[in-house]
Amino acid sequence: IFDLTTEIEIRPEAQDTIQHLAFGKATAYNSTFSPRYRANDKATLTDGLRGDWSYSDGRWQGFIDSDIDVVIDLGERQTIQSVNATFMQDFLGWIWMPSEVEISVSDNNKDFSLLTVIKNDLPFEKGGFYLKDFGWQGKTNTRYIRYLAKSSGKRVGGWLFTDEIIVK
């Protein structure tokens, strides 16, 4: 968990394009991002660009009253060792961490095997601005990765924001 109140400069992760196994790969959206915070449309989560400290910087993609449910096609079966995405929480901005994240893999884009479920441990009511990673580490071979971040559903009008799904 990262507390923004201690930071005054550009977020280091936002300074360079990150190269990873999913960089530039096709991403199928099973949920709809908000046109208000579309970032780089369907390329956002694999374009190598991490967001700065503000969800309005054009790199964070926002989903309102919705889960984030996407499938990344790596193009061919590959060995992966981690899948990770960063989320933000800003209580006053009605932006919440996902209640939980499920990461699954498949070779045929139909039959998915669950790698992990990560439960959020940051309290919904916690004031301030926070960034938190939700990811998996291990080793497996796959072509497709499903990343499902579940909306907290705590308030109607609540947002989920993420900037990149990094696969190594």
C-alpha cells in the first residue's frame, strides 16, 4: 500500500514505458470502461504506460459500478512468472480498491484455471489516497490470461481505476 501524502514528484513508474510479455497484446474486454476515463481505449492495459498520481492523467482507465474483466491474448503459449496490476483508492473521490481479484489462465480462451484470488485488505472507509498492487507470482505456461477485479459495490457510483496489467 502506498500513501500519496508522502509523495511530491512524478510517480517513478509513470516515467518510462514498461516492456513485459503482454506489451502491445490484444485485450478483450468483458466489462465496459467509462468513456470519461478511457485512457488509450482497449490498448490501455497493455500499452506499457503506467499512470501518475492522478486518475485524470489519461493513463488510468476507469470503470464505474462495474468489475474489470479482461482477457489478454499473449499470441502464443508462453511461460509466465507473474501477473500484476495497480489500483487506487481515494475515498473522497469515490474510488475504491477491488473487493477481490481473480487471475486465471487458459490455452484455448474457454477453459480457464484459477491461479489465485487476492482479497483486498484496505478498509473501504479509509480516508486518503492509496495505490495497491494485486498480483500473482509463480510459474505456469499459458496463452490467455483473465484478470477479474471485482467492484466493492459499497456505494452506487463507485469507481475502479487501473493503469496496466504487467505480465512477466
